[in-house]
Amino acid sequence: MVKNNIMWMKKTKCQMKIQKSSDFCLSRCRGQLKIKQMSFMLLAVVLFFIIVGLFFISFSFSRLKQDATTLNKENAIATALRLAGSPEFSCGKDYCISLDKAMALRGMSSYSGFWGVSSIEIWKLSGNRNCTISNYPDCDVIVIANNKDANQILTPLFVSLCRKEVENNAVYDKCELGKLLVGYKVE
Amino acid sequence: MRLNNKKGFEMSFAFIFAMIVGAVILFLAIYGVSKLIGTSQNLHGSEVGKEINILLNPLETSIETSKEMSIELGQETKLYNKCYSEEGSFGRQGISASLQDFKGGWSKPGVESSLYNKYIFSRDSEQGKNFYLFSKNFEFPFKIGDIIIMTSGKYCFVSPPKVMEDEIQSIKDKGGMKNIDINYSKEDCINNSIKICFNPGCDISVYPLCSNCLNEYDFGYVEKKGEKMYFTKNLIYGAIFSDKGLYECNLKRMMKRVYQLSVLYKNQADIVSRKGCYWGLDSDTIIFGTAARNLNNSAELIGLQNIAESLKQKNQQALCKIW
């Protein structure tokens, strides 16, 4: 009988121990679950901010590219307006380009990049034959500079194109209407 | 044994974890935002530099002799003007901008905007919200380019020569250079202005060296902080408003352009000679251009000035004029 009692008490003690350990396990598991929940939440918050940040950066970079293109365009227009007055092009009158100077400038590599634009071309309104030393002045297009940018837009400006001619030993300026094309790069 | 401290409070692991991670996230967010503000200020500074480069285009003269304009920036800005005379065939000028932040500090200067075909004369850095600019053409003996003067401080000219007074007054009449005053005595100038005299005893003093010229200030020198800057004709403005280093550097850049233009005129003369139009000044121009390119400092200008004058006279007499 005593033996039985002792056995029963041992069994009860053991059952109580099991009960306690299962309670402990349950509270620990709940804690772990809470930490897991919080980690996922934090991860979501961090990911959200990263995505927002990336979106903001890509937006500001696209704005930056637009700004760069706008600045290039403004620069090309302003350069086109002032180029005819610069000593390298001017024939001495307003909005007048000396074709003789342009032909001389054509071969000067030291001027590449001097005006900070993608290309500078002078077109007569008569055709599209490229000018070389051998066919000048019976030609139509003088390419002063062209850095062959893939995305390039040309800004046109109508100007007088003058060149020196000699007739009966008298030197005079022969002028005609033409276009000055200044190209800028689209970013 | 169990401790029961009623004054203390219990912090769960989750609470501590949230506090630490929250602090880290907040720190990263504040750090990121401050970096972003710095970058955007730097970006804005770069944009200002580039925009100033474009805004200067209308200042280039064609057949007119001078032009003026002012630039109003929304916030206090420092413009840095740097010059590199040895770069490439023409040298280079770099303009960068630094903006004032809300705490009164200055942002890092933006990316330098490079100018190859402009000559801006100013102090090494100009500070303000409004910048006043004017340009004068420079012929030596053919047109070289434009001398662009950029100022932000106040200047007072004390009894300038008549020619200069008329030039400044005509710029002021068109609404330009509001920061420049003309007075007949030093005492009439406002206190914080930089005084420019045509005799000793001012912040900037101008001395003539041309006794046989129509205008005695056609050649001379400007003395500033004990340093001399020699000028000819419109370069007088560059010497007055510019720091010595920047003036000498821009002068060298202009002389490099003289050389390139002399080569261009020689090539042009070759082209027109095939049509029967003979200029005959090819070699004189190249010699002059080479001498100009080798100019070491402004004191050597007087020798070149004499050659330039004789070249100008020869070109005027030529049947086939190139410039």
C-alpha cells in the first residue's frame, strides 16, 4: 500500500514537472513568435523605406537627365545666337558668317570642343553638297565640328553667308542666305 | 529567490529590441536625409555653375562694344572663379557655386562648369545674392573676345578719366552695374565700398603709361595690394575688378586665342588668295600670334601693343582685308 502511495506521489510529481515545463515552453514560444512578428514588421518597414528611397533616387535622376538636356538645349540656342558674332565666324556685320573663315576653321583641330556643343554646321539653302578645299565655293555644307553624338538635336538659325570675291580687280563681299545649325546632345 | 523591486519597471526583450532597432532606423534615416540634402545642395550648386555659363552667352558682343546684365539668385551664393591657362589650346576657366544653408554654413562647391571661349574677370570668389556683369570687347588688333566683368561688392570710382566715366555712366543708364558709384572725392564714397582712384592712396590705384596716345589710359597699370597688373585698352576693367592671379591667367588665355586666330587668318588668306585676293600680312600675323602666345606676364604687353598697332595700320591699307 505504502509502495503504491509512493508510486502515485512520484507519478503526480512527474506530471506536475511536465506541466510546468510545458507552461514554460509555451511562454517561450509565444515570446519567440512575438520577436519573429516584430522582425518581419521591421524588415517590411526597412524594405518599404528602401523602395521609397530607390523610387526617389530614380525620379531625381530622371529629372537630372531632363535638366541636363534642357541646359544643353539652352546652351546650343545661346551659342547659335552668339556664334555669328564671334571672331572665328563673323564677317564684320551682325548675324553674318564669313564662309572663307568657316572653310579655314574647318580643318583646325585645336577648336574641337571650344564652344561646348555637339556639332556646328553651315548650310547654304541651295543644296547638300559637302564642302572641301577643292570644290569650295561651289558647295553647300561646311561641317565645322561634329562629335557624332548618337542622340543629337540641331538648332537652326538663319544667317547671312558672305565670302570674298574678286571681279575686275575689285574685291567685294558676295552674300547669300543660309542656316547655322548647332547641335546639342539629348541625355 | 525572487526580487521584487516595486520602484523599478520591467522591460521585456521585445521592448529593448524595438528600442535598439528603432534607434538604428532613425539614425540611418537622419543620416540619409542629411546626406541627401548635402548632395542636392551640391547638385544645385553645379546647376547654378552651368546656368551661369549659359547666362553669360548674351554678354558676348558682336558689333556692339559693351553689354550689361545682372543675375539675381534666390539665396546667398559664393561663386568661385578659377583659371587654368596651360590646359589645351585655349586654357580653361572653371565656375563653381556654393550655396548658404539655413544654419549659415556653406555647402561644398558644385561641379565646375568649364568655359573655353569666355574670359571672366572677378575676384577669386564673389559672394552675394545679386551679381552684376558687363562686357567690353577686346581687340588686339583684331577682335579676340569679350572681357566679362563679374562683381558683387560695392565699388566707388573717384574722379575717373572722362572716357571711362562716360562708359560707366552709359552702362548705368541702361540699368547695369548698380553696385558702382562715381564720385569726385574719396570722402563721398560709402564706407564699405572699394575705392578706385587714378592717383595713389586708394584700395585700387590706376596709373597711365601712354603719354603720346589719344587716351593716356590706353596703356598703364593697376596697383592693388602692392601688386601691379599692366593693361592695354579695355583690359583696364579686367585689371581693376580682378585678382592678380586670375587677371594674368585670363590674359595668357586671351593671348593663346590671339595665336589661334592668327593661324585662322593665315588659313583664310590662303583660301582667298586662290580667288585673286592677296592680303600679304600672313607671316606678320603669325609672328605676332606666336609672340602673343609666349607672353609670360602682363608687363610684356607694351611690346606686343606696338606690334599690334603697326599690324592694324597695315591691314587698314591692304586691298584685301581679312579682319
